[in-house]
Amino acid sequence: MRRSLPVILRTFLFRKGEQHFQSALAKIGPFSIYAPLLTLVLLFGFQGEQIIAQPLVILLLAVSILIQVVVNSSLAYLANRKLGVSHDVAAPSCLIGASNFFELAVATAISLFGLKSGAALATVVGVLMEVPVMLAVVKVVNASRRWYEQEA
């Protein structure tokens, strides 16, 4: 029977008890922040020349990501309002619907196509776009709360 590394580690850590497991989680917790950050730094390092050499491609990728996030989050927000879903549920719903899961895309692009591929370049642009665009969506959703809660 094949087991994955996380399952093996969990089994090993739980054999020593819940307290030991929680202690180990606390020690490895910071790596969950630093590992994606290191991945992004490496990606930018490998893709820096491509980003500078292909500004039109970068612009096309950025605009398409922007349109996709705006359309998806707007549709989700308006549909939630029409269905009478409360604002505290609708707000995260439109963020989830608009998310591109670039963390998964980065990992997939690197593993399948390599660090210097066009797929990796697209994920770099996605990461650059997703955070500020999603923050803008949060700002709009929070600012429109009164409108949202009025009867549709």
C-alpha cells in the first residue's frame, strides 16, 4: 500500500500524541508562509527577462485576468443578492468564485513545463494581478454593503 509523505508524517507524529503533533505543527507553521514566497522570488528571477522582453503578452494576460475576476465576482455578488443570501456569505462567495488558485497553477506549471516556460510566465502574471485585484473586490464588496442589504 502506497502512502504519501504527508500521511506518513501525520501518522508518525500522532503516535507520540496530540500534544507532540500540535508542537510539531507550530514549528513548521512559518514554512507555510515562506515556501510560497520563496517560490515567487524564484519565479520572478527566472521570468524577469521574459517579463521585460514581452510587455504586450504581459498586458494581454493581465487584462484577461482582470476581466475574468471582475465578471466572475460581479456575477457571484449579484446572484447572491438576487437569491437573498446574507452579505457575510456573499462577500467570501464572490471572492472564491473569482479566485484563480494561482498557488496550484504555479505548482502545476513548474512541474509540467519547467520554470522558464510560457505557462510559468502566465502564472507569474496571475500572481502579480490576483492580490491587488482581489483586494479591490474586497473594497467594493465592503463599500456596497448598504446597497446589498437593501431589498432587491
